[in-house]
Amino acid sequence: MISWEGLAALVVGGLYGAVFGAIPGLTATLSVALFIPLAFFLDPIVALPAIIAISSVAIYAGDVGSAVARIPGTPASAAYAEELHDVCRANGPLYGLGISALGSAAGGVVGTIILIVGATALAEVATHFSSFEYFWVAVLGLTAGVFAARKAPVKGLVALLLGLLFSTIGVDPTLGYPRFHYGNTTLLGGLDYVVAMIGLFGFSEVLEYCFRPGHAIVTTIAQPSKSFFHAPLRLIRHSWSVVVRSSVVGTLVGFLPGAGADVGAWVATSYKRVSGASREQIVLAGASSNNAAVASAWIPALSLGLPGDTVTAMVLAVFLMKGIVPGPLLFENDIGLVMSLYATFLVANLVLLPCFGFLTARLAALAVGIPTRLLLSVITGVCVIGSFAMRNNPADVIIMAAMGGVAFILRRGGFPLAQVVLGMVLGPILEQHFMVSAIKSSWDLTSFTDRPITMVLAAATIITIVFGIQNRRR
Amino acid sequence: MRTLPGLLIAALGVAIWLFSVPFPQLENGYPGPALFPRAIATGMVLAATWMIVRPEQRPIRKSAQRGTWYRPVVAIMLVLAFIPAYGLAGPAVAVGIIVSSIAILLHVRILIALSTGIITAGVVHLVFVLLLGVV
């Protein structure tokens, strides 16, 4: 099902994805985008496995920055960056990244199985999603995010509102009106949440150390293979229901065009936080849901020809360039290609993720062996070049530094940082779909709950609020 | 302990509301681009009120607050120095200068700090400029 050239493409693509994903500021989407010009000249049986390997491994590798320096490489990994960093601080980066890599692999396999079994049926469900349903998905994610700050939901709410406020900077997504830009062209384009994340998590760690020298970054421990494979596998065996549930959540959110792995990871980890799960289980939930979403984003792409996220949008461009027509007929006319894609997903998750995961975890363990003060100096450089590389815009470095300052103040007041990113990710989705739905229904707000799926999502939001309040009282 | 943050958040909420006053409305008086910022502002004022009237049960430990304030400020200024340094010497050298400066700020020995800056500049040039071509 996979040719030798395809296997070679998987390995090279995986290595490329590992390097790209591990560098803050360079995302999985950017890595695929830079590969696309080359993909146009390659045979689909080589190009598509490479894209699958790049996206699967890069999404995992986004966790390497979180493990070493609390700098998430992707918005999806920001969902559990704090927990992953805490796990690495307590038990070493090999253990933390072992949970992340093997959890990602397990989630990817579950997502692939759902892709194989239910691609056509799920794609049919996706066609019933309109702006009303997307609005409620965002509301559900935000609600779970507030109660995820278990110690102080009000502070979680404030952090979330701050993130939503940051998301309003720039051109309004529905009507195109510029807001809060004060004549600055960079602000007019909006705040890039990857730049914000680098400042919020990475640079704030440097500022925290400057403020209070002496607190350690991460520790190293012996027996690398035992830490990376055995202990995380034991955790997965004991918490298999967490993996399955989070992967299903990741798949269900991930296959919705425009939602993708980022929202899936936030929803899955928020629910684990609300239910009082351990830090390891939260990392497991986030890692498995975001890789499940990578596979499920291909569901609408293969079945309907609709991109599930930016990566699959680029895949569709490759399909069209090669004369492959995605849609229901693809499963009849080109079943060989479809089967080879399924096999590639399984190989990428079962073989590549553990291998490249172990490699990157070893490198991360070496990095944390560097004296803390020196490591933090280098991290500052990585934060600067990572934020600059996003758009080749020096103003992004100012935004990154400002976000670091904001995060430093928030940390002093005991406000959580993850909710700020959640607000920035879900803010545009919430606003755009609310405004579109309101205008479509002539501002009849009852239309927000008169469709079957919206009723289910609204009920889930109410249950989350009740469950969150009860859990807090307990 | 939560009164000052509460007041600051409430002030931010009021400021957002005021800044959104000039935003246009839709036809028939329906809210337009101001709706979302005003909803956020209202949420902030309500959350701030809650923080002020319901004081935190567990006060923040004093020891956790102790630290040196000037160093985070200097670190932010050093990072902002990227803008002029980038204009003069390009991204790799600018990053190298920042890395060395931060290392010196954190009391790393000068020779080691300078070497780290040079190595980082080299790696940035190799990876970001030559191999990936992203800057």
C-alpha cells in the first residue's frame, strides 16, 4: 500500500516536521506551506505521505518548546503547555514528552480509525453545521475554559476576557471595520496568536527568572528509555478512557471545517481540568485530541472536497494539481490512493511519532542540561527570532515583549495564562459566527437554539456550567 | 489583595467601552463592530466587581512576591533593542546581541555570555536564513 518512495518521504517529512514544530514561531501549517511548491513536482504517492508525516510530527513537536521552556510551538499545544512544563519540571522532559508523543500516537490511531470507518457519515454531519452551530461550539469551548481554572474561575474569566479583547484588535471579521489599531498597520492586521503565545509563555518565563533568580526551569533524570516509553505507556494503559474520549472529542471538533486541532485540544483539556484530572492526564488528553484532529481534518477534504484546516486546504491544492478529484467518487475511482493514505496515517502515528518523539525528547533533555541562566538567554533569542519569523515584521517582536510583560503581571496576580490564548483562538470564531447568525436571522435570538445540533450544544454548555459550579463547591 | 487588580480590570472595561463609542452601528440601529468589545467590557466590569466584593480566601504568600523589579524591565528594553539592532546589522546579529546582553543581565560570565551570543547568531543565520529561508 505504501511504496518505498512513500516510506522514504514519510521519514524525511517526519524529520522536517520535527525540526519545524520544535522551533517556536514555526508552525505545522508553515512547514507544509513551504513544502507545497516541492510537492507540486512530486508524485502523489510521495507528496501526500510527506505532508501527513510533516503535519503529524510537527503538531507533536510543538510540545518540545513547552517541555523545555514553556513556549508552545502551536496553538494546540498551548492548551496544555503549563501542565506539560510542570510534568517535565517534576519528572524530566523524557517522561513529559513521552506522554505527549505516545498520547499523540494513540490519538492519531483513534482518529485514523474513525477516518477509515466513518469518513462519509461524518462528512454528512459536517454539512449540517452552519454559523449557529459554530457559535455554540465556541461558546462551549469558552465555558469549559472558564471552569478549567479550578482554583479561581473568576480569574480564569478575566484572563479569557483579556484574550477575547486581544482578538478584537484589527479588522472586524464580519463587517471589516478596523478596531483598536490607533493607526498602526501591524495592529490593523490583528495580533498573531503564535506571537502572543511566545511572549505569554516563553518570554514571561525569562522575566519571571529575572524577577526571582533561582527557580529552576526543568530537571533531567536517568533511564531515558524507561522514562520515555515504559512510564507513559503505563499511564496510557491506566487512562485509556481519557485517550479514547479526548481522541473522539478531537475528531468531532477537528473534522468541522475551520475548527481543527487547536479548538479540539482546548475543548478536550478544558474538560479534563474541570473534572479534576491529574497534570499527566491533561497532557495525555491534549496530545491525543490534537493528533486525532489532524487525521479527522482529512474527513471533509476526502469526502466532500472541503478543507478541514489550512493543511488540508493545501492538500486539496495538490489533489487538484495532480488531477485527483476529492469527493464521494474518490472512494470508488481511486480506492488505492485512499487506502495508501489510511496506511500512511497509521505508519506515521505508530512508527514515526514514537521514533522522532524519542529523538526530540533526548535533544530536549540535553538542552535542559545547560545551566539555567544560559538557557534562558538563548530562550530569549529564540522568542525574538521566533516572533520575528512569523511575518518578517520587527513590530511582532514588540508585541511579543508586550505580551511577556502582560503575562508577567498576570502571573504576579495569580491569573492563568492558558485562558488568554483560548480567548484569542476562539474569539474570532465566536464573533464572526454570532454576527453572521444574528444578521441571517434578522436578530431573532431564539433562532440560536431552534436547530437540533444547536440544542444539544446549548444543553452541553449548561451542563458544563452546572458541573463546573458543583465541582468548585466540592 | 484582589481590590487593586479588580479596580484595574474595571478601569480597563470602562476604557474599552469608551473607545468603542465611535464604532458605527448597523442599519435599523442594530449593534455593529462595537457589540463584541462592549460585551467584553461588561464582562470585565462584572468580574472586577465580583473580585472586589468577594475577597480571596487564601492570601498570596508574601515570599512569592519578593523579587527584583528592575531586571524584568531591563530585559524587556533589551528585547525592544532588537528593532534598531535589526535595522543596523540584520536579524542574526541582533539576536546574538540580545542573547549576550540578557546573559550578562543574569550574571553569566562575560566571556561565556559573548560566546553564547555569537553561537546563537550563527545558528539563527544557518537555520532561519540559509536552511529554512524564513527571515
